Amino acid sequence: MLMPHPAMLRRLVEEYQTLMTPEGDGEAGAGRDNLWAQDLACALCVSTGTREVGRAVETARRLLAASHDPESSAIAG
């Protein structure tokens, strides 16, 4: 399996988690954000070789924890 670059993987996880945090209903960009969340989920799955976004995030965290990128350890937990 190809290994994704830690910086790219970290960005995907951070953006996905940001979109998945509960926010107020009726946001003006909610539809656009939903599509972006779907795109991020797909990118995470492809990057980690998984088919479920939950498993993709877990795998991404594990890969980031194993990398030697100091910034990656902050997202791994």
C-alpha cells in the first residue's frame, strides 16, 4: 500500500473533524459543507485503503502516530 504524506493526511483528518463537529442548524453553507465532508471522507478512505470513514480516521491516526512528523502526534490522540 502506498503511504500518504503525513502533512496531507493530517490536513484531511483535521478538516474532516472540523466539519463533523456539531454546529448550529440552518447554516448558509450546510449543503456545500456536506458535500465537502463527503469528499474528505472519500479522500481519507482512499488514502488509508479503507471503505468506512470511521475506520479511515482510525487508520489515519495510527499512521500519523507512527510517523516521525512532530505535528502529527497532536492529531493522533
